[in-house]
Amino acid sequence: MFSGFFTARIYAGHIGLIAVHTWVPWLLLGTLWSIRRRDIWSAVVAGLPFGMALLAGHTTSLLYVGLIWVCFIGFQLFGAEEQGGRGVEERKGIITNYQLLIIRQVIISGVIGLLLAMVQLLPLAQFTQLAGRTAEASYEFATGFSFPPAHLITLLVPEFFGEPTRAGYWSVPNFEELAAYAGILPLLALVVALKRPTRQIWFWLGVMVFGILLALGSYGFLYKIFYDFLPPFRLARAPGRAMFLYVLSSSVLLGITLNRWWHEVQEVHWLKWVVTAAAVTGLTTIAATGAVFASQHPSDTSGRLWHQLGGWAVAAVLFVVGGYLWQGSGGAEVQGRGGVTRNAFRFSPSTSHFLLLLLVISDLWLFGFKFVRTEPMTPDAFWFEARDVFGEANGRVLPWGISIFSQNGAGQVGLESVFGYNALEVGANSQLAASVPDPRSTAYDILGAHYVVATSALDQFTEGESGLQLVAQNGSAWVYARPQALPLVRLVNNVEVIADNQPAIARVHQPDFDPSQTVIVAENPACDVGRGSGTAELLERRSGYWRIITSSEEAAMLVVSETAYPGWDVVIDGQTAAWQTAYTAVRTVCVPAGEHLIEWQFRPRIYWYGGILSLLALFFVVMAVYKVRD
């Protein structure tokens, strides 16, 4: 939890990612525990960490959780020694009874975990079919924030390219996506482990290399294979997050190696030479680099270079201290050169353990402390400045030219953005909104955007009949009114049927199309729309509920500028009606002539289905806990 991978995520606010990865050690431990116990009830309990990881909710992180679990299961099937010590007999054929046991335990755990999370997984599966990222699954998108090979040096010197809180950061974006420092002691453990590797050590070393190769993304070859053959990787991005496999493997290898070092007879004389050689090399490198920096970079870049020099010095000191502490923490009897047995303790076992633990925590905290702070999670000051312009005014806003990392600030200050929450964009809305890259676009009229907010002047969009009108500038916030904005609810009397989305969107932008009078649907409406006039008034609107009153001489189409999403029900004067998607993205329903009360409610039944399955799984887990305890 103190690694750079996690502390940088705390700095960036990636709490969902941390919540998912926190369950990985418990998942692996539970799997191994259930295999050793060999009973069904333990497999049910072992499914709990998997379910909790799923419920943590960071979908892209689950890709790497799944990869780790699959690798671990594969090792238990084909590489690890049999657990449990009961001497299970082999079945005749290509698979043993022990392997069948592993498969059974894992299947039970996986099913229980999935069922526990169904209350969230079923809605997620539905959303995935409609998500905005589905339309953006290019390789360039998927490999955004790949781990550059040059950043491998940060596994040894974590601030080689600086850090964003004090010294500044001078490499490719983003710092938090590329931080994976696991400490110096795990690197020393890797050297010791390779002196006499076991199958377990080779496995975790393989996971480490696999994670690094995958994290390279567009800089390597492996991520392209995963992108081509595993569709979930087309919906994710930031391959650098695969460095979690490196962090996990480093931690496990450190634990395995220290455990062997403390409990087995070891030859230790070579370790002091490794440490000494590393120290001499490190100090020589530091001295030479410092001389070069002083002579060639006396001005602008000297601060960065001296910062790197300090990082090298810290790494060298930690390596030397760690090496000598390690050497002094061996088992009670250690075989030295010439077969002579001698006591290798320089410290008592408890003292050496404490000192090594203190070194690891100090090392990681020296890097990570600056990223952990307690302060309110406030949006950019720009959003407060924009809100002050609006005062009591109502209307949706269109953020223009604002980073996706800042767009969510609209909701945090009480403004309603056309884009909603950017991580949960519905694909149809994104396609309609982005169809013409102009804030005067008819698409934004349909989506109900009354204002445009930007961080700079938009003079290039102020011309023409639909030109933006400056309301005010406050600090860094520029607020414009959109004169052609349509009301959130309205009645229209013309209907055009266009089945395919792209032609429908193209029609929206044609000069002779008027969305205030015409609605586009994919199928003929349920009633014959007349030509009479009518009005629609929004009486009440809150989360998941709209109440509207309409009055018209003839049947008309009520258009609601709100996302068309499964789960919305519409009732006209107490009678359920069928609604349609309008303009590919919003909702519409046919309203008879006369005066009517229309109520829209969001009541997604899919949550009930998922909730029932989750409760059923929870019942089995509780029962399994009692069975295992007995």
C-alpha cells in the first residue's frame, strides 16, 4: 500500500483503482487456502474477495486482477507442488485428481464472486453496450498512457523525471499513470532469489516481466496482441497500469526470499561482494554524473539534473544499507566459505526483522509521503468563477475546450453539464454531440445546452444567426449564451423516420432541418401526429423523475432532452405508454390531443434481477463461513 503505484493514485484521486487492487492478495490467498482445505465450503468463502474486487467498481483494473488470477491458477495447476499433503491419486489420462480439485475450487469461487457482484455487473453489462468508449476503441485510444521504456529507471530512482508536487514533472503525461516504485529491497531480493531459484520464484519473476511488457503498451508488442484478441482491452486504456503486476510480484518475491533466508542454510559470502560492488559502481556513477552536470548544464536544466543526482545517491545508500542488513539477518546457522558453519547473526532475529521492515517503509514513504494529504476534493477554480456568473439562472452548460479531467467540476458546483459525468458517457450522446465540432451546432440545441463555458474567449463562434452571445467574463471563466437553445421539453408535429444513426445525425445538421418543429425517430410512432399547435410545461424535475403537463389541439410528439436509456418508464394520465429514441440520443413519446399529465420515472428492473442473485450468493457465503468454522 506504500508503493509508488498506490501513493500516486491517492494523489490523483484514483480511489476506485486502489479499492480493486487491494483485494488481489486476499484473492490469491483465498484460492490457495481453499485448495489446501479441499472442500466445497472453503471454495465458496474464497469467492468473497473476487466479489468484493468486482464491487469495488473500477472496471479496467479488473482486467489485471483477472490476468493475475489466471496466471496464479495456471501455476497451481501445472507448476506448483501439491497442497494439502493427502496424497491424492492421479487419474488415468492427461489430468490428475489434484488438478480437477483446483479447477472445481476455482470455478466455485468464480461463480460465487460473480453472483455476489451481479447487482452491479448486470447494469454494467447493459451500460457497456451503450457506453461512449465503445465507439472510441481505437488502438491509439487503448494505448494512451503507455509506460515508456525510459521510465524503467524509475523502478530504481523513482523521481528521475521529477514529481508534480515539489520539483515539477518533466516527462510524458501522466505522472500517476507511470509511477510504479516498489522499493530498493525487492530489487536486492531479486538478486538473492536468482542465486538459487525455485519454481515459485520463476513464476513470480515471469509475472513481473509479463507485467512490464504489457505496460509498455504502444512501445512494445504484447499489448497489441491483447488488443487484437481480447476485446475488453479495446475498451480500456492506460497500459501503464499493468505495472501493478510488477509491484505485486516484487512484494511476493521479497517475502519468499526473506522467508528462505531466515529458515534455510545459505552461503552469504557472495552477498557482501554484490553490495560492495554495487556501492562502488553507484558512487562512481554519481561522482562522474555530477561532474558532467556541473560542466555541461550550469543553467536551465541543472536543477533537474541535480535532482536526478540526488535520486541516485538515495538509491545507492538504500541498496548498501539494505544489503548489509540482509546479510546480518540470516538463519541461526549459515554455511560460509570452505564448509565452515558459523553463526551469521549480527542482530537478533527480531531486531533484524524490525530493521528490514523499517527500511522498506522508510524507503517507500520517502517517495510517497508527499502525495498523501488531507484536503477537500474541490474542482478547478474556473468552475466557481463560472457559477458566480450564473447566479440564480437555470440552464444546461456546454463545457468547451475544457479537459475531460476537469469537466466533472460542473456538477460539483451545481451546474448541469450536457456531457454529464465523462466516465459514464452514453455512446449515442457522444456521437451526436461530437458530430459537428462547433458550439453553435444543432446537436447542442437538441441536447438542451443554453450556455457555453470556456477558459478563453470564443470570438470565432460569435458570428451568424446562431452565434454565441457573451454573458460575462469572470476571472478565467468565459460564459456565452446560445440563442438557438431549445427547451428541455417541447411538443413537435412533424416526424421523420430514419432507421440508421449516421443518416439521422447527418439530417440534423442540414440547413432545412428545424428540430423545434421536427423529430427524428427510427420507427413510425404509435399515433398519427396532427398539425395543430400545443405547449409543454415542465412542472417538476429531480433525479430519476420528470413531471410534465401538455396541451395540444391534435396528437403530438413530446420531446424530452434527456438521455434515452433503458429503465425509463413513461405514464400518461396514469396509463403506461411506449417511448422512442429521438435524434438517436434523447426520448420522445406520442401524446394524444388535449391536456395531459406525463410522468417519467427511472425504474431499471435490471437492478432487481442483479440484487436477487447477489443476495442468494451472500446467503451461501454466510452459510459457508459457519460450515468452515465448524
